[in-house]
Amino acid sequence: MEILGIGASEFVFIILIAIIILGPRDMQKAGRTIGRFLNQLIKSDSWKIFQRTSDELRNLPRNLMREANMEMMEAEKDLRRAIDPRANPPVASPSREQSPSDQVEDPLPESSTKSTEKDPDENA
């Protein structure tokens, strides 16, 4: 277990030196003073800015990769559209009126459909 890069054995060694130098009474005062200082530091705006910046730097490679991947996907879509424009037709908005070229014509005119149909009265 490491806290701030200090292992358990190093932490015990620091405590022993502090007890020898400060003594038991001054150790309590020093502990309170250090605790108050750390509490004020953590609640300060500069600490929050430091934490936010640290998080951004930690996530920077992931964000850059995500943006690069999105750019590659857009380039791939553009390339696919350029190769085969029929595969991804542009989406028509509902407010746009259809042009004559957009309308589908009936492949068989009315006269040809009437001539191929048989009237039931003719056979009788």
C-alpha cells in the first residue's frame, strides 16, 4: 500500500522520527496543524482547478483517440458516398416538394393495361 509514493515501512519510519524530534505533546499540535492545512488545501478553489486539470490530462489520450476515430469514420462515410452515391441517398426533408425527376412513373400506360385484360362478357 502506497500513499503519495510512501510505503508502509517508510511511513512508520517517518512517525518514529517525528515522535523523537517533536515529542508526544508537540506531536498532537503538529498533527492538528497539518490536518487543518490539508483540509483548507482540499477545500480551496486552486485544489479543485488542479484536480480538474489533472483529470483532463489523464483523459487526454483517450479523448484524442476518440476524436481521431470520429474523423476517420466521417472520412470513410464520405469515401463510401463518393464511390457509390446510390448506397446512401440523401434524406429528403418532409417540407421539400418532390421534383418531377423524384416522382416514379407508371411503367405501363393505361391503354396497355386495358388491352391485356379480358372482359368477362366477351367469353360468354
